[in-house]
Amino acid sequence: MSPLPAPALTRVSSKSDQPPDALRRRCLSLCAGPLLAAAALPRLAAASQGAAPRRLRVVALDMPPLIMSEAPGRAGGVIVDALHQVLEGSGFAAQVEILPWARALQRLRLGEAEGIIPAFRTPERERWLSYPGEPLYRSPMAFFGKRGRDFGWDGHLQSVQRLRFVKLKDGLFADGFDEAVRQGRLRCEEALSFGAAMRMVNQGRADLACAPLLPGLRAISLEGLDERLAALEPAVELKAGFLALLRQPELSELAQRITPSIARLHRSSQVQAWVDEYRRRQWAPRPDPAGAPRSGHEPGPQDPVARGPIWG
């Protein structure tokens, strides 16, 4: 058999160093494609960011009706509603996980979460957390005791220093109270939940439980202790609760950026509308000053408990 002829080679004319027009157009097309795609990447990324805000991992304490689980994997409540609203347009969307307070703080310290609600502002926490200029909410902090008992509470801690207290584990309550506990001037045990604290009072293992007003009332209701326990008057302190974020550049900038949104929210009537809605759904009992334990203090128009919840 005779060998196959070798394929003919096409030789470009030496009279010109340029390829034919068709080949030139093909080369330009092949080279320009990747360049155009690379140039479009920033615009695609920006569009993607606008469509899908960055997830903000927030841990929270279960304290109905301020923070609570409304459905599996979905948190709600007055503070959660406020958080979602102030983050609108910020490029962040909160994913809220409800945990026991001690575990929530641990997750935050380990960097497994980026924010926590509701956080009180203290010098120690400000060393590793960033706070907006405005709190998400303000709530009366109250003592809860047995109905019909005269505790002698007159708004000053000296009047109850002989009593036994219980508060949430690793949680803060009121500045003067927390300092007195640290100094050993007040006896205070800890419980894993507000409900557990109310049970300790009902069982006589503590005289007074410490809790925010609405969550404390809700805990009493859930424990079936409405006829046995109630909030004392006046409130111990009006406490500001913040969204606290890890002290990182991006998150610190976010804390400052949402401050005007928080201020606008509190100038509106929206927070009180949320409270009224949760009351309508019977998740937020109204204070009952008429049936409260005797405290030696006649509630007046300036007392937070006498007027009901205060929201900043």
C-alpha cells in the first residue's frame, strides 16, 4: 500500500504580518470575552449583595414577650421585631438563635455568634463588644414576691438587705443591686431561667426574684403562679437593653450606622404597637398593681410599674 499523502500546509503570505480579517476578528472575540467577564464581576457582586444581605448571627435569651420562639427556627418578640426593623437597608439581616444566657455569652466569646440581645452596657463588656448609641428597648426591672407579704420595699436596697434573692444565672439586673451582690451586702442565688427563679420564690427558697417586668409577669403566668406571686412597686431601675456586637471593624461600623434608625423607631409609636399586639395574643400580661405584694410604698404617677411598661 502506498503511504497517505501528507496534509497540505497553508502558508500565510510573507507580504503581511497580519492574519486574515476573519482570523483577526476571531482572535479579538476570544481575547475580549474574559476581559469583559472580569470587568462585570464587581457589578455582579454588588447586585448580589443588594439582593441577599449578609447574615448577622445573633444569640438571644428566651424572655417572652420580648424575645421568644414563635415557630421552630423562628424567633419573635418585641426586641426581635425592633432588631429586624433597624437592620433594614443596612446590608445585614439578623438570624436569631435563642439560648440560655450563659451559653449565649459563651457562643459570643468563642466567635460562634456576632451579636447578642438584650445586652446591658458595662465597662467590662465594652472592652470586647460594640454598642449602638441607642438601646433597642428600655424596661422596668422589678422584684417579684409572694402576694400578701409585706416586704418593706421602699425603692432603696437597704430596706430589703435582710432578704434572700434569686436572679438569672450570669445575668445582670440593676446597677446598684449587682454591685451590692458583688460586695456581699445582698444574698443572691442564681437560676437557669426566670421561671425557675419564680418557682424558688414560691417554694420559699428565696424571698424575691429579680427580672424585667414583662418577662417576669409572663414567667409567673406560664408557671401557673398568678394567684401567688406578683411584682413589687416601685420598679428597681429602668434598664436599657442593647444589641451588642463583637468589637470588629465591620460590626463596630454597623453599630454606629444603625443608631439613627433606632432613635427614629423609638420616636414613633411602633414599639408600643408591638407590645399591644403581643398583649392581644395574650403573650404579655398587664401589670396588676392592685394585687401586688405590700411594699410600704404607695405607687404614684411616676412609678414605672404603676404606669405599666416603659419603652424608650
